[in-house]
Amino acid sequence: MTRLITGPFNRVEGELEVKLDVTDNMVASASVNSPLFRGFERMLHGKDPMDALVLVPRICGICSVSQSMAAAAALANLTGIETPRNGNLAANLVLACENIADHLTHFYLFFMPDFTREVYAQEPWFAEAHSRFAAVHGRATQEVLPARAEFLHITGLLAGKWPHTLAVQPGGTTKAVAINEKLRLTAILHKFRRFLEATVFGADLDEVSALETLADLQSYRKMQASRPSDFVGFLNIAEALNLEHLGRSADRFMSFGAYELTDGHVFKSGVVDDTQSSNVNLDLITEDVSHAWMQGGAQHPFEGTTQPDTEMKEGYSWCKAPRLGGKTIEVGALARQLIDGQPLMKELVQAGGGNVLSRVAGRLMEVARLVPLMQEWVSELEPEAPFRNHPGQIPDGQAMGLVEAARGALGHWLRVENGKIANYQIIAPTTWNFSPRDAQGVPGPLEQALVGAPVRKGETDPVAVQHIIRSFDPCMFCTVH
């Protein structure tokens, strides 16, 4: 057996180290370490509850809106304030803008450049992949970054700035939309949709969203045989490298539900465990710290603590180990689309579970579905109607705020006593996916997914391991908040 230590990883948000035990040119076991402790949960203790809206977005500059929305939701649930439809629409637009920008950043700047490594230089697709996706100098980078920048003007119009906006508040959003701004939002989305259809997908977004079967996916690929879009280019590489057989975890998925409106979530909440669907029982969520550098046992977030202990004998990460009913859970865009019932994602998971192919496909399918929804939400904005109800004084008590960030289920659990924050616990998406082992010794989702990954002769930084890790789109800053 050979021990490899890979990391720190480039093109990853935050610090990450992975220890691999390799036997017969294959990963036999893995230990995932989040080595940077930041302590936001401890910072919040004793603060005014509304201060959470200032502090938690600074957990991360990539997904700060999702942190804002989770905090605002927890405060709104504590007060019982209702949000006007305009406020829900505006907040959903800002969150969707951030999530889509994140998906494109992941695909073009973090994930696809790994296929331009010299290890693939003899592959027939390498020359085009290198020209298109090479880090910094690839043609795709020059096209995507300006389109992404223009798209993020939506956040500027609705939230003032990105990241770390204060426009998302309990009870709605602070920025009303004038008629001329509504027209500008419509124009931005129209132009961005044309870019996606021409470059990313090579087809109308409604056609991509309508793909239901693996046969449909193959037909879509054949239509672009002579000049493939970037999505089809990825699918072609995925088939050549058998990515549908790489990085399978335990096939248990969860979503808290995404983009809430008055009649419920646009993307449904739920749990899928080996194709069996159920509702999310939030009482069954615990965070185990048996293999983290933390004191305490497995606790529900309302009772959870964040007490660092660098002397923990079994500890090997600052990341806690969230579990649902004692089981590991995978979260992310694939989980959202699967639980919402998108037929192609269901068929991909039935065929090969959660793997490198299905996770990336789920992310891009979500982009194709979200942009038309954003166009609908903009059309429904009523400039003369209110965007926010004011909650007044925050009472003592406890509440949680649940949202879906780009990388998956994000939860904030808040307790207020004597007008101050008495406890604040956060479980971020990468905390679910990159958790260490629990008290029963069960590895976290990424640790499970890495088992069986091939290691080429002489590799000290296995490319297959890179693909698996990046397929989860980790954000380590959020993980060790």
C-alpha cells in the first residue's frame, strides 16, 4: 500500500488536503482534511441578531447571497414576518444570478481545465480541449468572463452590490424596482440566454430542459457532431474517459427546496435514498465531531457547539460530519434536479448514481432550467407594489433558515436569548459533501466517492482524483465557517 497526500489544490475555494491509501493502482481509502479553521459561528455569539446579516455573507465571497438568504430566513421565521411576492421574486433572482454565475465559473474555470493536462496529450480530443479550456488562455475564458460580468449586473440592480449585499433582509429586499430597471433586467437576461444557447448548449434552453432520457441526450450530441457546444464537448470527453463510472458515492441525496414563492418551492425539497423518495425530517439532522478537531458529541444544530480542540486523537479535519438519520447525504445541483423530478437526471442517477458525469450534467441542466424561470420572475415584478415588510424587534427564541446554494443544502440554526445571539450553527453544502468519518467510522460522501479511483503509474497528484473532487465544486471557506 502507498500513501499519497494531495493538496493544496489550485482552483478550489479555500484550503483542502486529501490523504489517499493506494493499493494496486487504485484508491483504497481516503481522508479529507479541511485544514483552515475560521470560527464564524463563535464570532456571532453575543451579537445583536441583525448583525448576522452583516457577518455571515463574509463567510464566502462566492456564495455570499445564499448565506444572506439563510440568515434572513432564520430571522424572518423567528419573527413570523411574511415576505411580499415582489420580495420573494427579487431575492430569488439575486440568488439564481449568484448560483448560475457559480455554475459557469465552476465549469469553465475550475473543472474543464483539468482535461488540458499533459497526461491527456495523446487523446484525440486534447487539442481542441486545450485550445478551448486551458486555464487563463483558453478561448472559452475570453467568452465566458464578459458574459458572466454582464449577467451579474442583475445583482447590482436588485441588491446594490455583490458580494456581501445587505439588500436581502427578513421580510423581503430593500431595493424596489422601477419600470426602466425592469426593462433593463429583461434585456440582460435576453442577451445572456442568447449567449448560453450559442456557446454553452448549442440549442434553445427549452430544448435542453426537455431532455428526458439517455437516448435524448445521445440525439442532442449527434445534432452537434460537426461543431459541438461546450456542454456536448464535455459529454464527448466524459464518454471517452468513462466519467459515468468515476466518483460514485452512496446515492443518498437531499435538497431543502430552492427558490421559495408564496405557493412553495420552485425546485422541490426532499430526500432520495436508493431511488426511494421522502420528505426531509429536519429533526434527524446531527453534526458528529468524532473525527474533527472539536469537542462534543453528535448534536442537532440547535444544540450544537463549536469548541475547537487540536488535541483530538481521532481528529483529522476542522470539518464536522453532518448526518441525516445517521446517514451520509450528498447535496448539490444534481440532488436538486433529481429531487425536483427532472427526467434526465433521474435516468442518469438510475444508470450510474452520483458520479462525475451526472454531477456536472446536473449543474448545467440547472442553468438551462433557471434562466427561463428568471425571465418569468422579472415579468412578474410589480414596480408599484411593496418589496419588503419590516419585522420590527427580533424576539427571543430559536428558528432556522434553509436555502439551496449553488453547491447544495445550506442551513442556519439561530437561538436568541435576552436580545442577543446565544447560539448560531451553520451547515454548509461542502460540510455535507466533504465531511470526515463519523463515530461509526463511516466515511463522508467525497471519501466514499474517491474509493476505486484509478492512480496512473508515477502519479503523485492523480488526475482522476482531481475530477472527482471538482465534480462536487467544493467551497472550503464555507465548510469550516
